[in-house]
Amino acid sequence: MLQDTFGRRFYYLRLSITDVCNFRCQYCLPDGYEGQAQTFLSVNEIDTLVKGFAGMGTCKIRVTGGEPTLRKDVSDIVAACAAAPGIQKVAMTTHGGKLASHAKSLADAGLSQVNISLDSLDPAQFALISGQDKLNAVLDGVNEALIHGMSVKVNTVLLRPFAESQLSTFLDWLKDMPVTVRFIELMETGQHKAFFKSHHTSAEPFLARLKAAGWEVLKRGADAGPAVELQHPDYAGRIGFIMPYSSDFCSSCNRLRVTALGKLHLCLFSDNGLPLRDYLLRGDVSGLQGFITEKLADKKVSHYLQDGVTGITKNLSMLGG
């Protein structure tokens, strides 16, 4: 069992398979992808990685990017994750722009949950925030994922001055749409400190408002992310809030991260990545497990984001959020 010195257990691995993204979201890659060609983890390396984590109690894998659907072998990667003994759930985070054409193959490969980045239901506002006029394509992806039996969560970054309209329009949408919309507080990263200062807004007032309106907080599962999720009997969908600046945010941490280049990050805002690739190239599951267990002792009690610490994370695309 993966457990750190603070008693936190890690059931959940976020696995980036590329840092490339073709959207230009204001809070992540406003100037577009500026990286260089890299040799990302192969399906065989990912197979070793997932078997190693699964053998230590990890039961959920989230495939992330960049944008994971830009890899032609994305379905093969999902299938490798789903086939590992002990893995109970394979999820993916995507901008959704290509999801409509991938949904069936991903579902057939074993993908059961998809999180779709969707910051506005207003076409002009969506284009402004994402840098792409593809709202309809993303909404088609939502529908196709539902058709093929996936659980769908929509990730919306709360941004000043859009937050009020974001909440209002998504509430209307959730009357009949059986998805969960999670409002995520904007997080400071190395390249976007000025944007953070001008656009960050707290989710706390919105959470309090919904509780007062009869929304009830749901119990969080062992493999769930950090969202506080709520439901209401008059709505088909649910609402969640991810509040990384809350005082107890890190106490429930249950996830580790591996980058598309095979580096283990103990936190989204860690100072460095720990190299796993030699073990993956050799197919050395036991060596990988020993290394991870040893390094987990170095995991800190907090991300210290509240103190302006952003670590090595220049933008969220680097590690898949």
C-alpha cells in the first residue's frame, strides 16, 4: 500500500501521456504549445508503470495531457490501463474537441469516466477563454460520451469577471443534463502570476450559496478527487467545487502524478520530477515499486500554494493538472 509519512494513502494515479495541447486557454497556454518534440512514454512503458502502481494498491488511473486525444494510440493506452490487475476505473481529462469521434473506441477500450474542460456555455465567451471556436464540438463530445455509457464531469475554471455567469448558465444546464460540473478555483502557476492576480476568485461564496439553496454535500469516495460535490432533487446533474486554497485541501490528498516523460511528481507543485523511465524501459516492476515507496517519504504535508509557491509547474499542461 502506498502511504506517506502523514498517513495519506494513494489510490489514484494521474498519468500524462503528452504535454502537447492544441487549445490556447488563457490560464494555461494562451500563446499555444511552445514545447519541443519529445519521445513520450510508450504503451509498453505505460503497461509496466500501471502494473507497478496497481500492485501497490492504486485502483484508479486518470489519463491526462496536454490533450491525450492528440496521441494516435490513446485507445491502446486506455486498454493497457484497464487490463492491469487491480485497476477498477480508468478515467480521462480532455478538452473534448475531438471526443465525439473517439468516444466509442475509448469506451470499448475500457474508459468509464471522462472529465471535459468546458469553461463557458456561451460561444463567444468559450472562444475567448479557450482560444478556439469549438463549443459545439465539445458539447458533441459530452453527448457522445454519455451515449457510450461514460460518467461525465465538466471542469470549469472560475474566472473573474465571468464567475457569476458561469454559475448561472451551468445551473440552468444541469436541470436536465446528467453530468457533474466542477467549478475549480484558478491556481497560480509560474508563467501566469499576473493572470492569477487579476482573475482569481474564491469558490467559497458560491458553495455557501448553493448549500443555502438546498444543495446537499455528498460523501467522497476513497479514489475520488478533491472536489466537494453536491446534489439537489430538482436537478439531473450535480455540482462540485475544487478549492485548492482551502486550509484542509491537502489533508485528503490521494493521488500521485507521472509525466509523459516518465517522471514521478509527488505534488502538482513539487520542485522536481523523479525519474522512473529506466525501470519502465527494463520492464522492472519490482524495482519501480521500491523506488516509488522510498521516494514517497519525501512528500510534503502541503502544496504551499497559499504561500505563492508554484514549484516547477510553469503551466498546467506540463503535468496534466
